[in-house]
Amino acid sequence: MDNWIVATLAERLRAAADPLVVDLGYGATPVTAVELRARLAAAVRPDVRLVGLEIDPARVAAAATAADPPRLTFARGGFELAGLRPVLVRAFNVLRQYDENEVPGAWRTMTAALAPGGVLVEGTCDELGRLASWLLIDADGPRTLTLAAKLTTLSSPAELAERLPKALIHRNIPGEPVHDLIRALNDAWQSAAPYATFGPRQRWLRAVTHLKDTGWPVLANPPGGRGCR
């Protein structure tokens, strides 16, 4: 996901007067915040600032040892973003703990706190980070859905259904667009089985190309990216 953020959202950060990023709900350890800050500093701009937010004060205190002020800090906060005005918010594995009907309100609260032109990246992954999906959201709502997998361990794209964002996971039923998407991607993956001879990446690319050719609005691979959206 960090690679996707660099490839897709770098220009927003480069153009910002204050390149502030928030990692909301970084968890029991601050490793995701530390890694994201390091990758953005190396690939986008060295003066990027990242604030990790957690509602648990014990987690905030524990993360203090990883702090590198003013470029990496930790604070207590939730969807209101602790009064900050970031260009980018990443909220991963946060909303899955809430009811589906609470999701739109959480989105509105977070996007209302963004800097002008800012965006929210909200999604879910498995425990090992091998299956993930996320939404890119701005003040007008969701803009894109990204599905990501470690291809060397992927048996079928249908596995991604278990890691859809909270707004979509309960809609993976016949008649819903996301269900049609997962089924179409899975069918394309199966039809691309001969390409497995050239490796899982080639099989995936063939499957996604077929998906696009059959009318799904797949976005082109961003420069430096590793897949399609």
C-alpha cells in the first residue's frame, strides 16, 4: 500500500504547502507509521510530516520511543484527526471494527478535516498483509477501489472478498456490483491460467487486462506502480 501511495498520491504531497500525513489507528506498535514516513521521505519529499493517531493513550505513549520530531510524532485522536489538517489520511483496519451504517459518518468526519484537496485512503488487509483492498476517498466520496495481493501466495482473487473495506464486505452478494467485480476477476484469473507458466505476475496482468477489455473501468497502472485499480 505504501508503494501505491507513493505512485498515486506523490504529486499531492509535493504540491502541498504543508506535507502532513496522518496514519490513523496504527495499532499496538507504530511500525506502519514509521515505515510510511520513511518511504514518503525517500521517494516523495524529505520534509514530509507524519502523525500517528490512536485513541488508546497507552499506545501513544508506547510509540513515543519511535518518534522523530517534528517529522514523526504520535498523538491521541480519532476520526476528528485531533484538529490536524492533513493532505493524506491512511485509516487501515480501523472501520472494520464498526457497523456498516457508521462508515459514511466516519468518512464525512475525516474528509471534513482534510486540507483542501486532501484525500483519505481507507481499507483492510489480512494479518500478514498478503491480501488487501482500499478506497480512495475525497470530499465527494469514494473515487477508486484498489485490490492488492501477494501473487505468489494467491490461489484465487475470490480470496480478496474477505478483505473488502467495511462499506463493501457485506455487499458481496449476488446483485451487488462488488460481487460482480470479484466474480469477473476470478473468472479472468481462471481463464489466464496458461500465463502461470510465465509467473503469477503475468497471469495477474493478463486477468486484469481481460477485465478491462470486458468493460470494467480499470484505471491504467500509475508510473512506478505495481498493478491496476
